[in-house]
Amino acid sequence: MCVSKTCWTKNTRPRPALAHPIAPFILVSVPRFRIILLLAALGITGAAAQADAPQRVVSVNLCTDQLALDLAAPGQLVSVSRLAHDPKSSARVEKALALPTNGSGAEEVFLLNPDLVLAGTFTDPATVSMLRDLGIPVVLFAPAQSLSDVPDRIAQMGRALGREAEADRMIAAFKADLSALQDAPADRPRAALYYVNSYTSGDKSLAGDILNVAGFENAATQAGISTIGTLPLEQLILLAPDIIIQGRDYPGQSRSEDNFNHPALHALTGTVMAGELTDRDWICGTPQVLNAIRAMRDLRIRIGGTQ
């Protein structure tokens, strides 16, 4: 059998390789203008269109896990990252549990025989490079920096999976739900996001956008922090926000979490301590951020803000 682009025989000119088993009979018995119609009737054109979409997709990033779980066709996604099975990290853990996980290493992923790998821009560059050197396409997704990035990430995933129509429907639903959640209360409490090692998020971040849409002022802005930065405990106390939203406390202990338990923090008067609200719905630029906005709106109303 000839496997190259052209087939050679002794003392003959090259002839095109025949891609379909019935092609020899078609070529000798059917005029050329009818060949296309016959191939279409046999479903060849439809099969080619389906072949354009990847059939074995592996995700090695928590955020691509969740988008792919929502958009992939049945059986198209064959493995997700280990974090996808962590209920504290993954907003789609129920769906993810139906799939095996991977450790995001190039060798392990290669053995899964994928025709597409979904990764983040912060995925180990050596892993991405090795997979590409092995001939496996890798699509990189940047972290969402704002709510306006969410439709872009959905659209990118739709293109990668060949599921553009499904992505368009998801984008339309997301935009409609987000519009319904837009809030402009007269009284906007000041909130401070406070993570391990005293990190915080300013207005120009996904978490900052969530606060803004939910009707809060971001105290980090007063400290001159626009994206991600550190907010020393002393400065946080001087800001005296109406509410402090702490990062989730994971099992185990580290010195980086000491700021959560400092006596000066708990001595603040008039400040509501809202622990562990920044959970799995806040992490990725997916439609699950809508749940985070709803939770923050409910919190604002409970502490006395207007609807």
C-alpha cells in the first residue's frame, strides 16, 4: 500500500494516492463533476468536518478543566488536572469526577494519546515545549483579569474544541446573567480582600471586578493597589474597612497564614470578618464567577447595605 502523497511504479509517472477505498471505482466510472456529489452523499464531507474537531482532549490546568467540562462534546475530554477533583478548588468537581486526572507532566500526558492539550500560560514551559516537540498541539489560556475576559475565554475554548455554537450560547447566557446582577447601591461598603502573606486584589483584577459588581468599594484602591499586591497588616488596620474577606484556609499550617489570626486584626471594631468567601467560584474566568457575585451581594445586604 502506498502511504506517501504520490504512488510510484516502475517506468510510470506518479499518480495521486487514493484517500477512500471506493475512489478507484469512482474515478473510472463517474464523470468528474459527479464525483463531488457522490462523495457528499457517502458522508465523506461530513466526516472530514467532524475530523477537524479534536477527539481526545487533555486539560492540564484547573481553569481550562472547568471550561472544557462545560463545553466539550460527550467523550471529547478524556482527562483533567488533579485539581479538578478538589472540591475546594474546582467549581465543576461533580462533572470532573467522571474523568481520570493527570499530573500535568509531559510524559503522562503523551501516554494519553491526545490530539489536543489545553494549558494555561503559567503551565511549565518545559512541558508545553516537550508536548509540541512531540507533535501534540497545545492551546494556552491566559488567566482572566476581569469579568470582561470571561466571554473571551469561553470563545477561545469553543474554537479549540470545535464547539463555537455552544460557546456562543454560553456567552449570551453569561452576559444576560451578569447584566441582571449589575448593582449600583447608594451605600457601597468598603471591603478588603485579604489572602495569605497579606496579598490583596485591586480594582483591575477579576476579584476586584466581582466586588465592584456586587456593590462594594475596594479598600485596596485607597492603598494604591490596582491589580495584585501586598497590603501590610498595619495598613489594613488603618484603612478600617467595613468588611474583611479572607482567603480560604486549606488543611495544614504555615507562617504565611499567621496574618489571619493576628490579635490586632480581630480587635478591629465595626469591621465584619467574612472568612473563606473567596472560594472556588472566584478562581477562574468561567461563568461560575456569577455565583461569587451573588454571594457578595447577599453579604452586603446582610451587613446593612441597600439592595
